[in-house]
Amino acid sequence: MVLQKELLDILDRVAIDDLLVVLSVANMCSNTALPHYIVKQIMDARMELGLNRPECDSFPDKHVKRIHRALDSDDVELVRMLLREARTTLDHACALHYAVAYCDAKTTTELLDLGIADINQRNPRGYTILHVAALRKEPKIIVSFSKRSPGIRPHFGW
């Protein structure tokens, strides 16, 4: 019962589209399950937000994970090689979003230099790369966007 209360406290602070991942991990770590009515509330909230699409319910595929790991290593050349395998695109992997959120400005700039990703694409949470950069508060990355597109104006349509 104590574990359920702690889990409920955590769920109050988690983004709605991360709930299933948190619940999956909690389920793997213990035999304690949430009450049925709470699971129903979560599923109903996800349905209202349109988050019950199959791609939102699963973890990224292996190819997307490889692209993210290459970005973690600041290896944009490896990202190019993985893209040549044609199993996914930068947009499908949300690679620009990932780079903006977790990589240094140099890696993000090199990825932008490839010129093969839509800088206005929204990730599953509805954020563009400019949103992610603003959340990260990384001025170098934000400035690199404006250099690429002089007409870009930081407009945050939350």
C-alpha cells in the first residue's frame, strides 16, 4: 500500500504521455498494481489527448535507439550511415528534438547542417525543436536556428 501511495505521488508530477512508461517500469519492479479505477482514468485521459496511437504506446524501435545512441556519442557520421540503411528518417526518430534536448550545440548544428529534417516538425508531445531549445534554455542552439532561417520568430504556441 505504501508503494502505491509513492507511485501515485510520482504520477502527479509526470507528463501525461510518460505515464505508461512509468507504469510499465513500476510493474516490472514489483508485483504491486495500481487500482483498476486509476488505470482507467489514465487510459481515458490519454484517449482524450489522442495519445493512444500505437507509436505512443511503445518504446522507440531499435533503429531509432541506435540513432539516439549515435547522437549521445556526438557521432553525426554514424547517424548518416544509419539513415542510409533507410529504416527511418531524422523526422521519424525525432532526432533533431533529441539532439536539441540532450546533445551539445556542435552536434545539434552538425545535424541541422545535414538539411534533411523538418525544423518545424512536432514531436509526440507537440513541441517543435524551438520549444525544446527554449525549455533547455540553450541560447547557442536557439541562435543557430535563427541563422538558418532569418524569418524564424520564437513563437511559442503552447
